[in-house]
Amino acid sequence: MDDFLSQSLTTDKTISPGFSELQQLFLTQFPPPSLSKEDIRTLKAAHAFFLSHKTAVFICLGFLSLPYCYAAEPGVKTLYLSDRFRNQTKERLKNTAEFVESVFELGEPKRESKVEKLIISVRMGHSFFRRAVIDRIPKDLGLPVNQEDMAGTHLAFSFLVLRGLRHLGFTISSTEAETWLKAWKIVGLRLGIDEGLLPIHQKDALALSKAIEVRHFRFSQEGYELTQKLTTVLTEFFGEEKDVKDLMKFLLGKDVSGILGLDVTETVKKDQVKWKILARLKNPEVWAGLFLKNRT
């Protein structure tokens, strides 16, 4: 993608293609691999799983997946340079929810084209961000939004969500879990992540997540500040800051919570019944509506 943008963009903005034109140009030059029948079955099954756990998945994304990503340093130092992460936390939540809401519809003929463009827009966003910050970060921090960074984020959306659902009291079978991971692998390949960093078995996903945690998880001021901003936004919706932090600590665990600067000396009451009730709202749109725009 980086090479494609370098070749497609010129210094004269009046003749450079716009974002939608770049999307279409990329898809024309580098069409995504065709979905096999097995891929389509996997995506449909993952979509059904998502719909049956929709509210709980959104809770995991907001209270687990995003703050988990903030624990990875130096990656979070790079993310902190983005205004979207630093000052547009609510928009970041919406974008995350919209992406997960749509991505498994790759297997739906009427939605496939839009979803492919959505995935390409995320990939292009990564590349534009790299171009924007490459000269603003120390060389020893490595390439911004590199393969390891993307693999960690991918795990946060896929494997970590499974862990969060189980913490909330849901029973997830091995078949359901591996179908979810296989569907995310299909998406990950389209995002430009190396196939070797896209595990489809839970034990491999756990091993990769632990390896990334050992290499990169440590306290940073940037991770602390982004977590505080996320807590503030979630408190707007849920009313009590303590409840927000308790649920975050419950899902993240003591080690990661401590890295993010959350007070782990306070005992978190593992009131799973309360969170299960919240996760099983009969009308998930009541909760999801806080984070999702109307789709067309």
C-alpha cells in the first residue's frame, strides 16, 4: 500500500486522485482474492455469532480491546500523534463498532463491494498515517503501524473478544471460537497483515498475544492518557466512572490494568451477573446505538 500511494500521489494536489478514486484504483490494480465457498460459510457463521452476541461484543471492544491496544509501547506512542486517538475518542469508538458491524458481510453479495472498500479505507488510513508521522518519531521506535502493531490490534479485535465474552459468562465452543478466528484471518489478509501473524487456533492466538505482551506491554504516559480519555467517554454513557473502571479492570486483568495506570489496589467485585444482564439486553441497539451511526 505504501508503494502504491507513493506512485499514485503527486505533489500537486490539484491533479492527485481523491480518496475514493484511490480506493477504486487500488482495488483495480490489486483485486482482493476471491472468496471460496468455505470462506463464505466461515464469514456467515462468524456474522451469525456476532449478531447473537452483539451487545457483549461491543462491550468487549470498548472496555477491553481498545485499552488493551493502549498498553503496547512503543506502538501507543505513535498512535498518540494521531488526533483521532488523542482528541476524538468517541469517533474512534464509533469507527471501531462500525467496522466490526460490517466486516463479516464480505460474504453477502449485496454488501461485499462496500465492505471491501471499507477494509481498503482502513488499510489506506494506516498508510497515510505512516507517511504523516514517519519523520516525527525516533527511528528506534520502528516503522509506525508495522506488522507487529497490526497483529496486536487484530488479536484485540478477534482473540481478546473471545476472552472477554467468556469473562462475561458466555460459553463459547471451540468450533465457534475457531470460526471467529478464521473469519478474522480473511479480514486480516485484506488488511495487509502477514499470514503468519493471523492464527486460527486459540492456543496459537494465545501464544502470539503473550509474545507481544512480553515484548511491548509497559507503562507509558501516552497509554495512560488515552485510557483516561476512553474512561471519560464511556462514563458519559454509563454514568458512574467507578463502574466503567471496574468493568475495564475485570476484563483486562490486573497486569494490563496496572500498565494502563488503573488503580489495581481497589478490589474489583466480579459481579458477573450485573455485566451479563447488561450484555444480554433484549434490544442490543439500545447500547449499540450509542456507538453506531446509521448505515446506508
